[in-house]
Amino acid sequence: MATYLVTGANRGIGLEYCRQLKERGDNAIAVCRSTSDELKDLGVQIETDIDLTSESSVAQLVKKLDDKSIDVLINNAGIVERVSLDDLDFDSIRRQFEVNAVAPLRLTKALLNNLKSGSKVIMMTSRMGSIDDNTSGGSYGYRMSKVALSMAGKSLSEDLKSKGIPVAILHPGLVKTRMTGFTDSGITTEESVKGLLARIDQLNMQNTGTFWHSNGEVLPW
């Protein structure tokens, strides 16, 4: 039985991570700013009122966890705000950087004492953060923040090798969630997380630093 810490766990992909982890007999620590009825119904450990952009709030979470060992840290929390070239909102761009790129790095650093050799770190990024795959432009804040998150994950994969901690950079696919407007062309959260957990299960020190699609495809940077 492994212990997973999942951020952004009150809805969408984070909620589904907790549901599937509970179903397969693992422990899930659900971290979120505010909980939801769906999350409460799962019966997992919930740490709420946690703002991952706040150093003091992250310190509060670390204190609550004490020395609890974490087998897998899933940095899932994120936001998307549409920013086009015609309507550049630099406050929005900064906000997306803070939530999507800086906060996961802050949390990972803060929880290093809770990780051990064999633990795993997951960065939930996006294919929209692939420079090579960008053929449509736009979405400046989201794309830029996800590129930064992927780079943080890649650097962590190098820096944590000496500790025996592999890092995966994962794209969930186009998923029917509130973030995507429940797009008709997306896959379900169930299908996405099933694939994501398969990628996490196969993560090791030989493939650390890989940018994967949930379906197993290795994505271009």
C-alpha cells in the first residue's frame, strides 16, 4: 500500500486520481484550497485551505504531514486563463506562472524530507506546453507556464537522481473537465487517470525525466 499526495484534488483529474487510488487500495492525501462533496464521499485524508502559491500555507501543510512518508507526489493543481495576442493580460500570465509552474516546484522542495529513495514526483503539465507541437499559437500564459513546469520537472529529474527519486512530466490528454469546458472531443477523467497511473507505475530511474502522454506516447519538447 503506497501513499500518494495529490494537489488540486477536489475536482476533475485530481478527484479521479484519489478515487482510483482508493479503489486499488492505496492511500491518498487530497490537497486543495476548498473541498467538495465528491471528495468528502471518497473517505480519503483531506488537507484543505492550502494555497500552494503561499509559502506560509505550504509550510502549514508540511507541518500537518509531519514526517509522513510520501511514495508519490502528484503536482496536479493548475489553472488556465485564455490570453490571446490581441488581449494580452500580463497579470493573468503572471498568475498562471505562479500557480502552474512555481507552486509545484515550491511544494516539491518543501516535501523533500517526506520523500525517500524510490519515491516518485509527478508534474502534471500539458501538450500545450510543447514548443515543437505548437501549431496554433495563442494561450500565452498557459502555454508559457506549462513549458516552465516541464523544465522544472526535467531539472528535478537530474537533481533528484542522487536521491533515487524519478520524475515524470505527464500530459493527461484532452479531458472532459471544467477546465476544458467539458469538451465533446475529450476523453473521460476515468480513462485519463487510468493511463496516467500506468505511466506512474512504470516510472523508474531509467526513464526519469520523460514527457509522456497518458496513453504512453513520448511527447516532443
